[in-house]
Amino acid sequence: MDIETARALARLLRGERIAHLGTLRSASPLVSMTLYMPSHDFAAFYVHVSRLAWHTQDMQHDARVALAIAESDDRRPDPFTLMRVAMRGEAANIANEAAEFATLKAAWLARFPEQAINFQLADFSFWRIKPRDARFVAGFGRIHNLSAAELSDCATA
């Protein structure tokens, strides 16, 4: 992948805020919309979700997940030219008592100030999604398969 394409992927991952989270529910796929926050090096992506949500219950039973992030639809004639990335990975719960919780909470609230109410609810927690690999579509016919290490390399492009 050339440097400009890597930069485009980094802009997409840092600029968008909504992802679709794929989980396995009773051995069948389920996809739901969620907010996300990337780590600075793209080695992890964080979601802050309620244990009442099906996707959270699914992650508790099976850590295998997918996370899809797409450029916002700007109503262009051919939406297939929008950039998008799909990642496969493993999800792990982060306890509210964990050392990294305060840092994550501050970063989350800087990104999503309206979400402060969720930190007052006992059923919300952070989950870390560690990518295994990714497939980046930079536009029609511009497709790149990336390892987790190659995805991380894009963070410094």
C-alpha cells in the first residue's frame, strides 16, 4: 500500500466515529451500530457498551468479532467509491477498576462528550477489540488486505 493510501486509511479510522460491530449470537452473525475509538497505533479499537445489549452478551460468550467502519455517505452518484475497512479480531472486557480505565474514559469523553451519562450506569463497560487482520477498500477496485502489523503501520503514515 502506498503512503497516500495508508494516510487515507488513518484519516478514516480517526475521523469516523460510528462502526458496525459483528458478533456471533447462537452461532449466527449479528451486526449492530456502535461508537468506537481507535488507539493511537491502531493496535486496538474500543467500544463502550451496555451488558444489556446483545452484542455485549455475544462478546462474553465468543470473543471473535468484526468491526466495519465506512466513510459517511455524501450522496455521491456511486456509493461504492466510499472508503471502508472491515477488521476481524478478538474482544476483551476492560474492568472499570483496570489501570487504563481513567485514561480511556477521558479520551472517550473528549471524543463523545454526550456519552457522559453512560459512565453513571453500572451496566456499561469498555471492550478492547484487537484486530487480527483488515480489508481496506480505498475506493472502487482499490482493495488492500492488511495484517494487524500492517494496519498499525498506517497509524504513523
